[in-house]
Amino acid sequence: MIKGSIIPIITPFRDGNVDEKAFRSHIDWLIEQGSHGLVPCGTTGESATLSHTEHKRVTEICIEQAARRVPVYAGAGSNSTREAIDFSKHAKEAGADGLLIVAPYYNKPTQEGLYQHFKAINDAVDLPMIVYNIPGRVVVDIQVPTMKRIAELDHVEGVKDSTGDASRISDQRLACGKDFIQLCGDDALALGMGAHGAVGCVSVTANIAPKLCSEFQNAMAAGDFVKALDMHDKLMPLHRALFCETSPAPVKYAASLMGLCSEEMRLPMVPISPASREKVRAAMIQVGILPES
């Protein structure tokens, strides 16, 4: 079962290409810092602007470098069901432990269309699947009755919930059962969703504060909400700063300040503004990731 602090890994670029050396180094560091799982080719990994060849190569690199030290749930979603199945089959062949499949974006499918999308992937690929529900990015919301139907599919293990509604975790647990894995998809809500029953967070912040984020999740798993609250308060300025502009632009800038990779992105994504740079730097200093200067 995937749980704890799970990293949707940034995809480093250099001169327009995937920076494989920086990517491998980042993976090693995240694991060494206590992270519990990895997700390549998610939103934070700029999957929308990766070519199909790059998408598959990034997935392969992550699986190779992780070397079974932590589970890898490959981002394999698409607004085309056929394309999602192709990415999912490739992830299985590459040795992924599971899949993270986002709801189809742009098409605006009905609830029945959403169910049939996940059913088709479930029927085509024998790998554990985490459904990714993020209405703010994809426009459609996988409603609780539909999630219940999807949860009954053979390979569906759980959901990454980015609805922004902590109480959705309780509604889904009642509908889908206590064994249905629920992961928070919003760093700032990880404490509240954990109290409602989420067992981990797919954390953007953990790209640059992996040890703090893993320790926070360990405290949650141990039921030590006093310690978890203290850690949440410490991390909160960073959570806010890393979403001061559209992700992953702020976290890539933060990573560049730490020497993890360049802040390079692909259009239509651009580097953050000078004002946002100050917010990110200040938060990193406040949390203790950067020295005061």
C-alpha cells in the first residue's frame, strides 16, 4: 500500500531537454531524506509538455534510479483513454509499482464517461491504480457516487484527492470503504485530510523539504497530532509560497536556489516574477532550508 510522503517529482530541464543527471540525483536525495514514494510525470513533472518519448523515458529513469527502494506510481493519465492505456502499459513494462491516473482534462466527460475511462484502463493493464481527482485543473469532478463505482474496479486502490474539500475524505471512506487508500493532493490541507482519514500526501513541497514532509507524515501515521500540528505550522509558509504562482514554477525556482536543478520550464509555463521570488526565498529561510543572508 502506498502511503506517507509521496513526491510528484519535478522534471529538470537544461537547454530544452530533460536533464537526466539532475533527475537521477534528485531521486536519490528524495529517497535518502526518507520519502515514502515517487510519482514521475505528474502535473509537477510538467507531463503536459513532455513528448510521448520523453514521458516514457522519464518514467523509465525514475523506476531505474529508485531501484525498488520506494514504490513508483507512474503518472500515466491523458484526456485520451487510448493514450492513457498506452502510457499505462509502458509503465507496467518498465517495472512501475502502480499508476496515478488523472481524470481526463479538456474533454469534460460526464460521470459515466469518467467511469468508463477508468474502467477501460483497469481492464487493459494489471497494475494498482490511484485515481487523481483535481477539478481545478481538469474542470470535471469525480463525484462520490462515481468514485464508489470506480473503487469497485479490480485494480483501483485509492484516490489522490485535490478537490480542496477535506470532508470529501470522510464521504469517500463511507462510500468506498476503510481499505480505500486516500491521499491528500494539497500540502496545505494534509493535516486536515489526515484527520479525516487520508494516509498520505502527494506533496509538491516535499521536492525541496523531503525530510520535514516525511517526518510530518510519520507523526500523522503514529497518531501524534500534537507533533504533526507543530510541523504543519513550520511548513505552512513554504506550502503557501510554493503556490504563489501556478505550480511547478515556484518549486522549480526553489529547487534552483538549492542547486538541485535549473528553474527552466517549457512554454506556456514561465519563471516566476521577482515579487514571487522574494516570497519563495523568504519562506525557505523561515523554514530553515536556506540560510539567512
